[in-house]
Amino acid sequence: MHLWKLLPLVALAAAACATTPRPMEAPEAAAASSEPVKPLVSRVAYSKDPYPSTYKPLPAEDVFIRNATVFDGLGGMIERGAVLIQGGKISAIGSEAAMTMPAGIKTIDAAGKWLTPGIVDIHSHLGAYPSPGIEAHQDGNEASGPVTAEVWVEHSIWPHDPGFTRAMAGGVTAMQILPGSANLFGGRGVIIKNVPGRTAQDMKFPGAPYTLKMACGENPKRVYGYGSGRFPGGAPFTRMGNVAGYRDAWQQATEYKRKWDKYDADFDAWEKKAKSPAPADGEKKEDPKDPPNAPDRNLELDTLMGVLDGEILVQQHCYRADEMAQIIDLSKEFGYKISAFHHGVEAYKIADMLGANGICGALWADWWGFKAEAYDGIRENIPLVHKAKNGCAIVHSDDAYGIQRLNQEAAKALADGNKAGLNISKAEAWTWLSRNPAKALGILDKTGTLEPGKNADVVIWSGDPFSSYTRADLVFVDGAVTWDRANVDSQPVVDFELGQPGEGDVK
Amino acid sequence: MIRKLLLAATLLACAPAALAQQVAITGGRIVTNTTQGVIENGTVVINNGRIVSVGTGAAPSGAMVVDAAGKWVTPGLFAAFSRVGLAEIPSEDPANDISAGASKFQAALHAADSFNPDDTAIDVSRIEGFTRAAIVGAPAGGLFGGYAAIVDFTGAFNSIDTREAFMLAELGEGGASTAGGSRAAAWHWLLTAIDDAKTYPRGFEDDGEGDILIRKEAVALKPVVEGRVPLMVEVHRATDILQLLTLRQREPRIKLIILGATEGWRVADQISAAKVPVIVNPLANLPDRFEILAATLENAGRLSAAGVTVAIADPGQASHNTRLIQQLAGNAVANGMPWEAAFKAITSVPASLYGRADLGVLRTGATADVVIWDGDPLELMSSPDAVYIDGVATPMESRQTKLRDRYMQVNEAKPQAYERQ
């Protein structure tokens, strides 16, 4: 932890303007103290949140939803369950018989319906690869070099992507938007709430950590080594080139972090000396000399240092089991944690290792075979990762269509797992859709399960959400209805769709 | 346990006796796709690759009885549009025979000549209930994608049923790009190609070329312009569909099928009046391209309600996930298509589009492609317990189930590679 993170935001904001160390004049108050001191200098530090969330919950009213079949997101099911939403938060959940309904509150009778936590998609490119998929909209891969940890995908997000509203109709309340997988280090991902906004900042999930997209295997070596001159070319050509590329970058990040740690320690010592009162015996105060110089800022290494500091969560695209094992060793070599492997078509081959290392598998139900590293895909991948000791399985989409039906993807995986004898309940399987992705994104304290105090991110389904015939009837984010299948006033139409054929139609 | 069941299924499929013996599937909920509708607690009798009877009678004496109580019994699923068997790994050129942009021939190419019955996607598709498919290449370097074949999913060397099921062509954005840059160019190309084929050999005497086609391409299109083989054209925008329908007047002999029709609901009455069937992807609901701005989840249901003959498939998931057609049909039902229509859209409708009235139905005399399901076949959590092709029970295993069985337990004493599946 760097001490400069603890500084008041005002100081951070002031210092954020400088890209090189710049001594600043001490404030008047300090200069006016009884003892003349050398002018104080501000520590060089940069804002961790220069593009802050401007999210505001939609207007919400308190509501008591009763008579539903509830999956609590923790693996439990409640028949004739009820959920009380107050002030945008879950305030109570349980069997209806055991709950007291506050007087005068709005009530929804969910007879015959299912109620679940909102779906969290850990892998989306909405906004960065929006519809229509024209050339002007290809904002997901900064393919200018194999290491582009300095780019932030939020700077690519087009909030008017119609895909956001389609995902809403599918019960998705939050998602991680990631850069593409062309690069070894693709850049920072961002976690958003699935609400309409004028800007990407309007959608940013308050308090969510940043993430870093990394990619294994075929994509980086194809794009760079075999880029046929379209991209800069050069390394990596091979999987060993991929690993050398990661190691080189992590080594630079290690040295960068060492410089900042030293600067912070030196500054602490200097500040201590500068602020210490003059000795009482009238001796002259020791001259604190000049403050230390801050290292030059490097935006790429800032992101990697954030990972080494444990603040930025690594989301690694990786298909093959043997490569995931290499990446686990890489993370140990440089001392960081992998949050989740994404795609992990062969995760079932090392489900035990993923569990032992506390790494989630963010997986498709049944995509396979479209490239060599996807050749060994099986339909029981998700349930096998789930069943491993300490297993953490996640259903992800990576697709503007798949994100609309993640519950259906879970259903297929569950059916195949159970047919193979794995014996998993539907309520347990719901953890793949909300709790586990929230955990791997560092937002489980805020969403992902129906527990008192959490954000009321909730979906009411027309029936069993593991059925083909079921649709999301009502979707709540922070207790506010973002989608209502029965009411066109609660079905957002994005700017792009206005004045076009099919505007406002069932989508 | 699983492995024992698999073994039993394999033995069943391999035993010569199974070929000759009469099989009676009893007690199931039979979806006939005929005027018999759905029969509860029914019996389907199979012999020599054909359906002998469908009804409520008892199993004939001497028949091998398969108890399907609590199960659904249906015709095998028929993929209206697939590329299974054409690309083991689509991203690797040597393992991909889907298109041939560098070839001087396009219309003359037959998917049957690329089809590999050992392709691992065949088993993967069959164990999800698919017994047959129309497989076809993709247009590249011209408007035509060549001839589709009908294949069965036994994986046998002789699994090609029909070499010329339909001819594929592409208009709209894709066709415009191929034809030189505009829709007008694509349309003119298509009409000129049709004229070349119609007039062939007249006009080819001097240099062996027509106005746009070389001689062999014109020969290849002859059966299409004479109405002996359907012409399937991919179009999506409402105006592109209307333009294609004008071909019905200009070329009344050509049998049209529309692939895509994502904005079809806007011109559903015209499509219905022209009696042109469509193959749609019911989940296309994003304005991915400017030609599908009016995409809606209700397209399949609205077309069906307008009286259009609707089959269901997704050309985007054709080589490895043809099996997802089942999910597409379930979602069509969720969005307004009647269950019966959606189920026919993945069985009897495609079969009849390609002249195979003996498939996709359970009736006396029909080809015995039969699937026994553990539940509603359009439900996500249902799957087949048994798949019969030409009356023979097929193995319920694939390369994927072998991988699964190998890794159900990890960290065993010896490496997995010593474990035979």
C-alpha cells in the first residue's frame, strides 16, 4: 500500500496535474507559524479515480415482493419467498410466512414467478464493440502493441449501444466491460451497472475496483507475430513469446513499484524531518535538505503496479489447461493474484488447480471448436469446475447475444452436469450467474446475492429461469425498475434506434 | 455407470441383430408432426429402417421393446442450414472446407465433395438429437455458395443422401460487397447469371463464357433456373426481400427459399403471398448491421402467424454448434411462435423444403429417424436418451463425452493418457 493513497483527494487532484515532480509553495498557514521553516512541498501523487462515476440510481420506491420462488444467490432456494426492498437495498429476505410486511408499502404478488439476484456478466464488450458492428465502432482492441496496459476500455464505451438494453431484458444488472484479447495486456476493464446513461461515467459501478485484461494463447501471437504487416508485427510469434512478454512487463512493473515505494518512504522521512519542531534547547533545527524526486510517471506501469498492489483485479483470457497452469506460476513469480480465467475451455482438466489457487473459471456453456485452443471444449466444463474443491464457476457471455440469455447458458451446463451425475441444484447453479462473478469482480459486498444491506439488484422471472420459455418480467437495479416487460415506459430505447425501422418494437 | 450405459448403446448400435429386429418404442409422448398430432402413451414400431406404425396399440410380439414411459418420442431433428462436416477447426485453413474464395468455380462446387463423415461435430450434434442436416459452403469470390448436400449424422462413409439439395446465393450487404460495391451490382449480377444459365449453351460458343458466368458455372446453375433444385438466397432488409420476391414474376420456374429474413416481419404478407419459405434465426434482435435495424425477437412468430413457412437455423453457428438450433426453437416459442410450428421448423419443414417428405415426421412408411428425449425437446434442460437413424440406435458418445469421462476424476495415480475411453 502506498502512503500517498491516503492523502486527501484535494492534494491528489492538485498533484494530478503534474506529470513530473513539481515542488509547490507551502500554504500561508504553514509559513505563518512561529518558527520559520522551509516551504513545504506536496507529495507527488496521482488520482486513482480521474474519471469518477456519475451514476445516480433511477427513481425507486420501496416494495415488498411476495409469493415467489426465490434463489438467494448463495445456493439456497425459498419456496413462497419474499423480498423486502427499502431505500434501494435488500432489507429482508425469507419465507413469506416468517416476514412482516411494512404497512402501506407497494406489493408485488409474484405467484408462479421466480426471483433471483440480477445477473452479473463478467465478460462483455458492449459499448466497445457496439451494434451496429461497423468499422467506426471497432473500439475494443488497441492493437498498436502487445502491451497496452495504459488503455482504459471505459474510454471506448459508447453508452448508446442497443446491446445494453437487450442485456437488460435478459436480467443483467451489472457487467464487466473488457478490452479485447489481441494483446498480452489489453488494458483496464471497467465494471458498470446496466442502466441507460448519457456517458460511460453515468454507468460506472460506484466503488468497484479496476480490472486488467490479459490474454493467452493464439490471439496475441496471431495479431502481432503473424500480423502480416497490418499491425506492428514482431513479438510474440509463439506461446513462449507470450510468456516472455508478460515477464518483461511484470519485471518493469516490479522495478517501477520499487521506485515509487522508495519515493514514498523517502518522502515520509523528509516530511517527518521538515515538520518536526525546533529543539526546545534553542539548538538550530536540522536542515531537512531537498525533498526526494518522484519517479517519472508511466501510465502503462501504473496499471501493472495497481495489480502488484492488489488494487486492480486480473481477468485473464486463456483457453488451454496447460497455459493456465503456466500463468498461475507466472502470477506467483511476480506476486500477484489472478481473479478469473476467462473462456477456459479446458478448465475442467485443471479444475482442482483453479480451486486450490482461488481462481474462478468464467466459461461458456457450450462454445467449442472454432479454433484449435477451443477444440477440447465439453458441455460439462462449468459443472466440473463448480464441483472441484473450492470451485468457483461463472457463466460468461463475451457476446452481445449470449449476454441476453445467461440463465439459459447456465441451464444447459447444469443439465449436462447433472446427466453426468454431478447432482447440482438450480439454486446452486445460480451462483454461477451472480455471486461468483461478483466475487471475481470485487463487488460481492455490494451485489450478487440477496442479503440484507446489499444493493437491490433483482430480477423477477416469468417462470423457472432455467426454462427456454421464461423471460425476465421485471429488473431492478438499486431497487429501481430498469426493465418492465409489461410496460413500454420501462423499456429504454437508445438514441441510435430513434427514427429507425423497428423503433420501440419488442427487442 | 455412465460408461456402462454408453457401452450398452454402442453394442446395440453395432449388433447386426439390431438392424433386422423390429423395435417398438412404447409408453412415450409421441410428437408425430402429422395430422395424428401428439399421442400420449403411444407406440412407435420400427422395422428395416422404416416406421411401421404410430399409434396407441401394444408392441407387436417378437419386437424388441424400448420403454419410453415418461419420455418424449419425436422425429430426429433436421438442421435446415448447417456446416457440420465441412470444417474440423474453422480458423485453420487446412481443416476448413467451408469456402473457396480463390477458386474460379463457385456455383459448381458441391458441399458433398468436402463433407467429412469423421468430423467430430457430427457425433456432437447427433447426441443432441440431430439426425440429418443440409450442409452448404459459404459464398466467397462470387454471389453463389454452391450446392448444399443432405447428410445423415451416422458418421458412416455413405452418409450423403442428396448432392444437390439447394443452391446458395447471397444478396444484401454481403452480396453487394462481393458484386463490386452496391446492391444494384449484386442484383444485376444475379439476373445476368440466371440469364446466362437459361440461355446456355447459346452465347457461350465463341469464348466459352457468358455475360458473367464461365461455362461450367452456367451448367451448374441449369437445374436451378429450371426449377429442379431450389435457390436459397440470403437477404435480411425488408426492401431486399421485396426485390428478391420480384424474381417470382420474372422467373416463375425458380423455387426460392429466403435465408435470414431478419426484417421479414415487415413484409410478412408479401412473403406469404409469394409462397416463399424462410429460414430464420429467431434470436437475431440486435441492429448489428444496417440491413437488420428492425430485427426483433418476434420475427419468427410474426412470420409464422402470417402464414409463411418457417424453418429455424443460425448460419452463424453452423459448423460446431448446429445443436443450438434446439435452443433457437425454444426461444421462438417464448416469443410468440406456437410450439408445434417451432418444432416443425427444426424437423418436418426443412425436410420438406428439400424434398424429403419421408423425414421429420413419424408416420407409417417414413424413414425411421427417431429420438427419445427425457423431456420436452425444446427445453434447455432436456436431452436425448436414444437417437435412431434409419431405424438403428446410434452411439450416444462423442469426442466430448470421452474427454469428459477422462477428466471426471483428476489427480489419479497414472496420467490421463493411459486411460482408454
